[in-house]
Amino acid sequence: MNGISFVASPNQIDETHIEPVVSVNANWAAVMPFGFVKNLKEPTVVFNIERQWWGERADGAKRTIELLNQRGIKVMLKPQIWVWRGEFTGNISMDSEEDWKTLQNSYEAFIMLYAKLAEELKVPLLCIGTELHSFVQKRPKYWNQLIQKIKEVYKGKLTYAENWDQFAKVPFWDQLDYIGIDAYFPVSDSKTPTVEELRKGWQVHKKKIGNVQAEIEKPVLFTEYGYRSVHFTGKEPWYSNRVQGNIDLQGQNNALTALYEEFWKEPWFAGGFLWKWYHNHEKVGGEENNRFTIQNKPSEKLIRKLYKDE
């Protein structure tokens, strides 16, 4: 899966917005509708309402999938939760049984809406959650039941996207088709790390991934992977706060090259979804941008070549 993570658009998109995805040789895209919670203790997920961006709602997700499919790009539908002010979803946890049950019912309604949409559009892969380790580890019985309910309405493949530091603790991998990892592993402390140094930095993590894969016997999918074009990009790759300057296009290039060289040839590796890709290609990224996107940067040419070779 040579994938990109297609960011939800505020407004309707059309065929022209898919052309750059085709051009970068992606054969898969993650489509990501959103649900929202006010804080880490709020049990109600708000989703599919008019106030949301077009691409964050079911109608926008449906149209985006259709446009991608028209160009031969397969889709992983990946509904996600956003906590207000960018709090980490992995820390969502309730203080009472009543709130847990409210959260469980609310999350089920959210995910089942998109499971039905995935079945309707014959989407080949559904991601049932993203970086929800407290919820997953504290309520395993709920997740087992939810997976069975999803399978009753959706007949495609399933994965779950767990954060790089928690993926070994997911209790239900055996019920899914892919071990999904958001692969922001720390791999280098250098300002502009070399490919060789980055590959060396991967070894301890790769061994752990391989051990889990051997135990579960399911292929590994990087449900998200990527690096910012910034100094020290391999040190804390999950770090997304806005900082000015420190642009390092070579660091991003090297980090992507190392990840690709370490994983894409492994027989147990299914591919990955590059974080992240915006619909308005000509207006985003560029060589003055230090964010995750590769658009209009040297790394776009790199990924175009790497994705073509596979």
C-alpha cells in the first residue's frame, strides 16, 4: 500500500484535486472523517454535523472516496477523534462507569456510521480507531463486542491505528487483518541525520515490531508515517506544534528514505500512509514549510520515485 493520508477539505472537492495524488504514484489513500470531544473526560462524540468541514462529514467522505476510486486509488476509511485544543486522544479516559457507557455508545454510533458507508462503497479497508490506547486497554470487552458488530455490517478488511509506543499492548490484533501502527518512532538525535544513522536507529524498534508480528501472524501496516522538514526530524517525529524556521528538507528526505529502505521490502510489511496530503496541492507545502507534508518539496519527488518502484 503506497498510501497518502488525504486531509479532510473544508469545502467540496472535484477531480482536479485528485490528480496530484495520482501524480505522486500513490495507489491508496486514507480518508479521515472526524468526530470531536470537548476534553479528555467528555464522553460524547460529536460527529456528522453541519458545523464540521465538508470532508469531515459522511457526505464529504463519501464523495472523496468516489473521486479517489474513479482514478483507481483504493481507500482506507479512517474515522478519527479530535480532542479540543489538540489534547492527545490516547489519554481519553472516563472517571465513572456511567461516563464509560456513554462514551462506548457514542463511539459505537460514530464508527458504525462509517462501517456502513465503507460497506456501501465497497471500501477495502476500515480503520476502527486511531491512537486510543487508554480506551482500548481499559475496556477490552467493549472493543471485542464492537469488532463483532462492525463485522456484521462491513465485509472488508479491518485494522486499528495505535501509537508507536503502545502497539504491543493492543488486546485484539488477532481479530483484525492488519497490525496498524502510527510509526512516529524516535530514530535519531541528530540535527540532519544521515540515512545510515536513521536506519541504525530503526533497529531496536524494528525488532519489537517483528516480534509482535511473529506472535500475531498478521501483516504490519503503517497507518501513519512521516517526518517534518525540520531540524532534528527523527528525534520526536510525533511533535507537531507550530515552530518557525529550522527548515531541513534534507532531513525529511533522509528520514523517509531510511524508513522505506528498512520496511518496504519486508515480506510481513503491507505498506503505509504518508502523513499528510492536502487537497489544494498548489497552495501548500513548499520549501519554506517545515510541516509534515511533502507537497512541493524535494521529498515529493522522492516519494514519487519510491512509490513508482514498488
